[in-house]
Amino acid sequence: MATSAPTILHEYKVTFMWWLFPLFSVLGGLIVSLSVGLPLLLRLELDLSTLISVGIAFLAGLAMPIGAVLMWLLIPAITTRLDPARGVVALEYRRPFGRWVKEYRVAEIADVGLESMSQHSYSLALILRSGQRVRIDLSSTSDTRALGEQAARLRAAIGLQPTLLI
């Protein structure tokens, strides 16, 4: 391997949060407003069952933006870097309140392939010689051709031999 600066092989960004949090906040606010406003507008009797229904709807409305914030706090962005000088592939996981790095020697990596997430959904993963699979992308897709091309590009960058599926 030639010695050079680390290069970014793959990057997974949590882009869905740009639209998910505002959507969940608006929907949650709407549910909270309706849960409090409808009984007053309809002049329902405020008996125990009505108050329980209002309370459940109010909590459901609050749960939506809270769930979006929890996803933002818990789902990491992942950057996969190749450091040829050290002979390692480093996965950097970043969250809003911290980051950590997990390194794998290139000699430990057997392949870069597809990890099955469900019957028709796949994600990219490093396949180690020990048999362990390490996902480098938390999204999933059914487009196996695009993922196969990405895997081939990553294999070539790391210096692995192409694999044949039989």
C-alpha cells in the first residue's frame, strides 16, 4: 500500500432529520391543539372518559416531536475512512453529544458486501474474516445494483479482490 493521507470511502448522513423534526413538530402541535380544543369547541361534558381521551391525545401529540429529537440524538452519522499509511479502515460515528471511532485493519476485512435488512432491503457492510458484518450505512434500499456498484468501488479502494456470486 502506498502511504498517503486518509481518504473518505463512504459517508452516511442523517439527512431525514431536516424534514422529519419539523413534520413531527407540526403534527404533534396539531394533535395537542385538537386534543385540548375539540372538547371545548364541541362543548362536551368533561367527565372522566373525556379527560382520559384528551390526556391520551395530548401525550400522543407530545410524543411525536420527542421521538424526532430522540432519533436525532441516537442515530449516528457514519464516515468510513481508509488510512493507507496505517493500513486501517476507520468508522467514525458522530452524534450531537459525542463521537467515537472503530478501526479495522485492512487484513481483517474479507469483503465489502450487502447486508440483508429485510426480505427486499439491503445495506452496505464490511465483512470481516471472523464472519462479523459491520454496517457502514444505516439506510437500506432495494436497489441492489447501486449497492453492488458502491461495494465494488469500496472493494477497489481498499484493495480487496472482487468477489463472484455463484
